[in-house]
Amino acid sequence: MKKYNFNAGPSILPQEVIEQTANAVKDFQGEGLSILEISHRAKYFQPVMDEAEALMKELLGVPEGYRVLFLGGGASMQFCMLPFNMLEKKAAYLNTGVWSKKAIKEAKGFGEVVEVAASTNSIPSDYEIPQDVDYFHITTNNTIYGTEISDAKLQQIYAKKGNVALIADMSSDILSRPIDVSQYDIIYGGAQKNLAPAGVTFVIVKEACLGKVSRYIPTMLNYQTHIDGGSMFNTPPVLPIYTALLTLRWLKANGGLEWIEKRNKEKADLLYKCLDESKLFTPTVMETEDRSRMNICFVFKPGYEDLQDDFFKFATAKGMVGIKGHRLVGGFRASCYNAMDIEGVQALVDCIKEYEAMH
């Protein structure tokens, strides 16, 4: 039976990327060594790092004056690394869920934090960005509640921010659509959604925004350290970076961000249409503009809640993997990251409709 991987992360990767990674584990580039055992200082790994940075810049249209870093620690490390480097007195945050709250908690250890607005089931837009803050932080996609900041609402943020530095956690929607990187000072995220296996974190940083805080920054937590070291100040996560490179090659070969955005929209539209028309299920996010294309969350309508365990067993038997909702919200969640194809989403739609026909 074919399995369809809807896990929220670590998550699905392109099949060819998995196969190429497996081959490199056995023999990396004909060197007679596994990528698991090569030195990051070896002459044949530096080109991997260089190409991965170059492709991130190419695909995202990263302007001059920015660097792409590949670090450890996950986005959770960035929650404190960011204010360590950027927060001198005061920062503003848009609170759109669990990950925003975690970032806010860490920032409060470095200075005053202004929460401009808060919501979990929608993306707020009726707020102002204070002009006296060191930066404004957003989380562009929320895996737990299934909301995403739309292109239109991103444009509103760009217009509001003035000269304030904009920071974004893009862990779960990076490379899923074109973005205007020039509007941001730092973009960061864990790569285990759309880019690589767990273990590597990407940071896109505008060099001119650094060096403005008065505190001492520990060497390992200083962005400048990793810029100067080319992401190799300490041993980087070699295997995940190589897999990230393969994913970037796959994305470029298939048409880049314009291609993947079109595919992601088709997948999301297909599943949301099914849920909107369903007699049993309903999406958790009712405002269509705020619905995530990456993480589609849904629950049973009132009166059908007792069917939850039964549907989960039914869907699992049909090959659906990872559709149980986050423990904080329950229900179901289909994570439709870049590597999920339309066939997988159609299989889930067919599963939902078959179950409905039985009730």
C-alpha cells in the first residue's frame, strides 16, 4: 500500500532527493567515503556549501548585501539568537500562535517587547507598527493552527513598517512562494519542512543590520561569527546541508518558486474545496485569505465529534500518514509541503469522500 506523508515536520522530501541522499550515504561523489564520515573541511564539501548558498540566493532573489547561513539549533535557537544580536531596547512582535509566543518569551529576556496584536485562527491586520522599536517580528506560517500571512497582508506590513527592521520566522513556508527578501533584515527557520531533514537552520541576514547592540554577544550566538566563518565556524550539519542542496536543485530544475507556488495553490484549493463542501468536516480557519497552503487543519462538525478516532483509523488504513492534529487543537492536519504532489492530496480527498459516503 502506498503511503502519503502529511507529517508536519520533519516532513516529506522529493523522492529523488531521498534517493540521491541515500546514494551519498553509501559513497559521496565517488570518493569511496560516506557523506556521514567526510570532513566538512574536505575539498569536495566546500562546493556543497557554496552552491547551497548560491541557490538559496538565486531562487529567492536575495539582493546584494545579504548572506545565507546554515546553522544548528533550529528556529528555537533563533528565538534567542535574534534578540541577542538585534534587540537593544525594544522590539515589536505579531503574535499568531505557539511559535510566536515562544519567540516573544525569549525576546523579553533582552528588552521591552510590544505585542502589536494576537490571534490564532486568523491573521490580524488592524494594528500599527511602533516606529521606535529595534525590529518587528512575524511568523509567516503557523503549523499548529493552519494560518498563513497572505501576500496581500505581507504588502500591508511592508507599507506599515517604515524604517523598522522586519524579521520573519519562515520555518514552514520558506521556498513555497516568491517573497521580496529586500523588505526583510533577517529571515530564519528550521529547514525540516520544505528544505531538508532535521538538523540544519537557515538564516538570511542583511549584513548592514548587525553590530548595533551594546551588549557582549557570545561567539557562537553572534551572526557575524558565522558570516566570517562561512557557516563553518564550528562543524556544520553536513548531511542535512547536502540534502538541502539537492532539494534546491530539484526546485530550480522544475521551475523555481513560480512553479511551486502554482502547485501549492492547486493542492490547497483542492483540499479546502472538499472540506468546505463536506457534511462531516470543516476547516478550522474560516477566513479564506488567512488559510495556510502548507498546513491545512480541519475538525468534525458539531454532532460528529465521536467519529474522530474512527476516521483516523480509516484514513491510516488508506495510507494517510501524519494527519492527526496538534495536541493543542486536536482534529486533523494535512501538511502539504512542496514535495507533496497533487496525487497525495487527491488521495486524501478521496479518502474523506469515501468516509462521508459511509455516514
